[in-house]
Amino acid sequence: MTALAEFAMLSHGWRRALLMILAGAIAALSVAPLFILPALFIGLPLLVWTLDGAERRKGIFGRIFGPAFRIGFWFGLGYFTASLHWLGFAFFVDGGWLIGAMPLAIAGLAAILSIFWGLGTAVAHLLWAAGATRIFALTACLSLAELARGTLFTGFPFNLLGYALTANAEMMQAASLVGIYGLTFAAILVAATPALVWPGADRSIVSRLLPLFGGFGLIALQLGWGYQRLANTTIEYYDDTVIRLVQPAVPQDDKWQVFAREEIVTRLIDLSTMRTGPDDRGLEDVDILLWPEAALPFFLSQEPQYLAQIARMLPEGTVLLTGAPREPYGPDGTIIPGAQPYNAILAINADGEVVTSYDKTHLVPFGEYLPFQSFFSRFGIGQFVYGSDGWAAGEARRLIELPGLPAVLPLICYEIVYSGGLGALVADAAFILVVTNDAWFDGSIGPAQHFHHARLRAVEEGKSMVRAANSGISAFVDPLGRIGGMLGQEEVGVLKGVPARPVEATFFAQVRNIPFFGFILAGLLLPAAGLWVGRRKRI
């Protein structure tokens, strides 16, 4: 390991770039769905050792965008390319010239996200010094970089480094205390400790190994607390709220085709009403029937015959919650000419009436709307997800409150991945309801990643989650992140269950990221104080 550390310190030019890309790609193996945690203990020490050998440039520009920035950038490029490569599967749905553009798009996204990490390592290097304080500097600055990429410019918080510490239900429980950003701080700090072991000929073996064993001890405490929380938390259920969710697995390339509408509706109705066993009463004892995002890929106002079929299917007292596009209506009840439609969840009762709805508020850039549309449209570039000219964002997050049923927080697709960003109304919700369509990424690891991120929100908020996906993964998840029932990727079927009641408000739900910012402050003050003391001694 000493030879590897010295090689990383002395590398430069293309060798340094290649080493960092490889180290970042190795680190990516630690997050969902592989969870090879030792990979993070390889990748992050390589990053530390390479930063040890980074040249210091003069001038503010040279310090910020010099070697330390490039080291973090290349490391991020390897990490994000490896962990987000599955986004490229969406380009195969429509095919054509988009397939050729796929490598450039994935590399471009990885490069944009890597800028955050490059800035993080550059700032950390300003506080760099020999010893353990440099680990705290890197942890604080890289954690801030992760918060920035998950928040700024609409945010893209997929595969935060903290997910490496959430491989099972026991490890997940720590999210109820510090959230995924707090776990990100812990993951970087713990996984970087091997860099303090090698090289170290001038230090005793005990002093070199103590930080590493301390990191292992922290993970052991995390597991122990998780076991304790799982064993001592009582889960109760809404026995009077029966939900039947449908996973139709409609192929994405057929979904928005006019000729496929009748077949799609027939499949949804057949699955909704079929009996899976002698004790299954179909929809007779169901309070909420749940269909996934864009399950009805057309405007119901333009296809009233399908609304009539839905009404005939629903027993009295059963409500259908389904993803569907929604036309924008003005105060007078007429459609607003030229206005963009919404990606929505509609609530339909047994009389065929749309009684309430929720419009997606957090849209996917380039997927559901086109930033700088006037510019990109000149080159024939549009959004990937169907919509006349893209979707409009909903005005505000809101609860769906239906007579005789508990209030639910509805979310569409990747709205669930924003830790601490579900809105203030999550505190008033009985449970979280998510509809999604991950069929764009069938055959990849993307749906499993997305589902795992969603499970962490249940743990953070102490709320159960019911998730309906077009082609998986659909599931009932309790407030501790445990799966009560699940339909796997590309599986066709139905799932019936009851949501769990909320547990006592979690520490994270009460204070959000305040502990995380405390960690950041401590992580910055330690190396800063070390540098100040060192300068005083030289004086």
C-alpha cells in the first residue's frame, strides 16, 4: 500500500487523470445497488494521496482551478460516469440519432457534476497540511460539494456518497438522525482513514491504525443503533385503508402511441380487477387503487370513453389515483389556449369524476422541460419525455385529502430523491405516495437505485411509503425502510396492502440538516486551526 500511496502522490499529467478516473469508478461500486463498501475505502484514500502530491499554484485562479481542482474533477468524472451510466438507456427508447448522442450526453452530465467535486477538492487543498486535519478538510469540502450538486440549479442528488452507508435496513436507520447528507459526511470521513495508515514510517503502527479502527467503530455503532431501533420501534397500520397498486410494465416505446391506448387501458383494468387467489376480493375491499406515473398517457377530457370504463370498474367508495397528463384550466373552467399541460396525479371516484389532482412541481431538466428552450430548439433539441412543448411545473406541493381516508403526500418520480426537500406538508401526511415510470431505464441498475433513494426518504421522515412504478420497482415500505411487499423490475402484477402509520417524529424531521452543518463547521475549523498553529510556531 505504501508503494500505491507513493505512486498516487508522484503521478502527474495523463497518468494522474487516468488514476483518478479509475479511483472514482471504483468508489462508485460502493453505492446502490452493488453496495461494495470496501471500494470506497480504496477510491477515497487514492484521492487523498493524489491531493498530497498536488502542486500549489500562485494567485486565486491558480489555486481554485489548478491541480487540486483537476484531481477532484477527474475523480468525479469516473464516479459519475460509472454510477449514472444507466441514464444512457433512455436514448435507446426512441433510437435514431439519439443513440449516437448518448455517450456525449452521459460524459457531459458527468463532467458538469464533477465541477462540484473539483471545487470541493480545490477548497480543501487550501486547508491542506500533513496529518489527520487534511482528512477533515476533504470531508467538509466534499460534503458541501455534494449538498451543492443536490440543491443548486434544480439539483441532482442521485448517488450521494452517503448512500454507501445504507446497504441494509440496520444501516439505514442512521438517516433518521442525520439524513443522507450527514451520512455523506460520515462516509467520506470514515473511508478516507486508510490514507492515514500509509505511508507512515515516521509514526508508530498504533497511531497509524487508530483512525482506521475509529472509522470501523463508527460503522459498528451505526449498525448497533440500527438493530436497536428496528427491534424497539412498534409499527402500526391503517387497517381501514386498503391499497391495491398495479404494475402494468407497458413498454416505453409503445406508451405514447395512439394505437396503444386501448390496449393500455384494458391491461390496467384487467390487472386492477383480477383475483390473485381464493381470498382476493379484487376491488371489493379496496379503498385506493393506485396506477403509476402517466399510466393513462393521454388527456382524459379527449378520451371520455376510457373515463366511463374506469367508472364502471370502480366499486362505490373506491378511488383511483393515477398518473396522467392534465390540461391547464382557467378560473372559468375552460382550457387555457397555448398553456403547457401538467404531469399529474388524478383522483377519480366511482362516478367517473376527477375530484382532485396534484401537479408535479419539480420537473426534470431536459426530460420534462427544456432549459433555454429558444436556444436549443434552433438545433432541433427538445425534451425527452412526451409533452406538447414540455410540462408546466405545478404551483405548490399539496396533500391529497379524500373523504374517509388519511391525508397523503403525493410525489411523482424523482421528487422523492430530495432529502429534506419534500415540503413542510410532509409533517401532516399520514404516508408518502409515489408514482413513477422508470421504464425508460429497463434492463439497467437505474430503477434499483431510484427505489433505494426513495426508501431513505421514508426512514428520514418516519413515514411509510407506497410506490407504484410502471415496470418496477413497486412496493409498500414501512417508516423504517423495510419492504412489506414488492414487485420487481419488469414484473407485471398487482400488490395489495395497507400503509403503516407514522412513527414518532424523527430527529432529522425535527432539525433537518442542522447537525450536518455543524459537522461541516467542525471539519473546516480543525484544519484551519492546525494551519494557524503551525504558522504561529514558525513565527
